[in-house]
Amino acid sequence: MQTRLPLSCATLVLLLVSTTDAPARQMHVEASTPLAEAIMQGRNEQFAVRFDGPVDHARSRLEILRDGQVVRQLRPLLDSAPDVLFASAPAPQPGHYVLWWSACSLPDGEISEGTIPFTVAQ
């Protein structure tokens, strides 16, 4: 009976430690389309941001901003690669823009945000 008590306590401690939530993790961009400061020239553009871990596509967002104002909200494809936010849309009018992203990481739900500046040529 004496050896069971320490073993039971050790098992309980191990279970508590293994079920504790892991600390939330910021998402980091590994690649993007467009690249920062890119000049886009097409009629229809593809916007993609690849992260260093899986994202919750349904809870993540992409927007095109000009002078801090939302020009277009993009809907990320729900069936794109697990670590990519991807959307396609007609190119905005010529000018300077920012692709704003908000990524919700899986499985912890941590929200990370960032911007990618780009230009649409005449």
C-alpha cells in the first residue's frame, strides 16, 4: 500500500502536466503573394500568405486596404493548404495598397495580424 500512494501521486501530476494548455503561439509569415512592395499588373490577382503552422481558414481574414480604408474584403478558400490563406479577386484600381491579414492558428486559436504593401500598376 505504501508504494501505491507515491505512484498514484506521480501519475496524477503527470496527467495534470500533460493536459495543461500549451502557450499560445504567434503565426509567422514564410511567404506571400504578392511579395512586399511588389508591383502587380494583372486584371485578376491571387493573394496568398503562407505561415509556419496550420491556420483556421474560417476564422482568418484577408483585406485590401488603401489609405487605411478597406477597399475589398477577400474570402480565404476553406480548402486551401493547411498553412495558407488564399483568395483570388479582380485587381483594384492602380495605386498603392496593403494586404492586411489576420490568421487564427490551430489548435490554440491565437490571432496574429500583419500587412504586406503592394502597388497595382497603371
